[in-house]
Amino acid sequence: MTDTPVGDAPLLRLRGVAKHFGPVQALSGVDLDVPAGQVTALVGDNGAGKSTLIKSISGIWAIDGGEMQWKGKRVHLSSPRDAAHLGIATVYQDLALCDNLDIVQNMFLGREVVKRRLLDEGSMETTAGRTLSDLSVTTVKSVRQLVGSLSGGQRQAVAVARAVMEDAELVILDEPTAALGVSQTAMVLDLVTKLRDRGIAVLIISHNLNDVFAVADRIAVLHLGKMARSAPKSELDTQSVVELITTGTTTEPAVTKG
């Protein structure tokens, strides 16, 4: 069970977040709310600051200004370990999987279960299988398959299952459907929905607006390091999001859907 956020506070709240690299201001005054149990899509053009923002949330880069709140309490992240301790797991585009190891070995890499000084293979295999089953990942023939033999969608599933197994409350997915075919993309989007159904918040970074509108509850648009708009999906449409991505503003009136 997850703790209840303080009051009506979202799971993660950013206020006035700034980050610079020398003279380059990568993020400036970014505000963002990521509610628990919802899918928030982060979109923006190349160089908008998406990677900088997720790496700051993941603890890779410390922010230079503003604040982060987790469940209503201010936090300071100075390492990925700090983020993981809170319950933030990030699945980057390269997935950080070892092709020469099987699914079980990848899911438990660095935190193997040991019993009487020996690896508890049975326990790890059972846990890995149960986690994949809970996420409705049914296309994997065996948890002893080498990861190198899996499809792109299956690899994403393994990486996400590893994050879920670590009791993540927020899973950040960096371009999870990039370079995937139609069926594999559908599999990954279904996985995102399954995470939301389990009460896990998802922050998904994507260039594909079809994918974004298919699964997101909220959409946040970055433009040149600033938050152009962050709103429920019902208040936006594809044209307004494209305008926000390219210009930082929109001439489209707010969309209200019944």
C-alpha cells in the first residue's frame, strides 16, 4: 500500500524548477503536478528540456532552483538512489537490460535473493513470473528466455516489471514506443494502462501524440525549458498541443469534452 499524499497534494509536485549547464538555461520556472494513479504525458520538441526534467526527477541532476515535493513534503534528490528510495523508477529509452542474461536475471540484477549463501532461483523465478502476469504480459514464453531474444515491446515489459517489483509509485517512461511496430506499441500502451489500474502514477515522455492521447490523463507541454501548458487531456486537442510544442502558445480555445 502507498501512503496517502498530504491533503490534496499530488504525488509529485514541481514548483519553479530551474536547471542550467554553464550559461545554458535548460529549465526555467517549471511547474508540474503528477497525480497518483494517473498517466501524465510530457511532450515537447527536441531541446525543450524533457530529458533534463526527467533526469532531475530521477535524481541524476540536482536542480538549481525551485522545489520538488513528494506527497506534499519538500524533498532534495541528489542521486538516483534518493529517487528510488521515494518510489520513483525511470525506464530510459535504452532500457538498461543485459541481452546475455535471461528475464529473471535482469529483473533481479544487483538485488539477487540469496538463501543459505546460494541464489534462490526458485523464489526469483516465481516472483518474476507473477509480476509479469500481474501486468498481463502473456507473450513471453518463459522467464528464462534471454532478453536478447525478446521483441521491443517485450523488452519494455521486462524493464517496467523490474520497476514495479521495486515497489515504484511513480514510473517514468522515456519514449517507450519509439521504433516499435503497431502491435508492439499497442502492447506497451496496454502496459501503461495496467500500471494506472494498479494505482501507479506514470510520467510518459513521447513524441507520438496518438499514443499520448490514447493513454494520458494529463498532458504537460515544455517549450524552450518552460512549461507552456499543463492540463487535463479533456482541455486539449492535437492541434493545440502541436501549437504549444512549436510556439509555446495556442490560439485554440479550451476544449471541453462531455
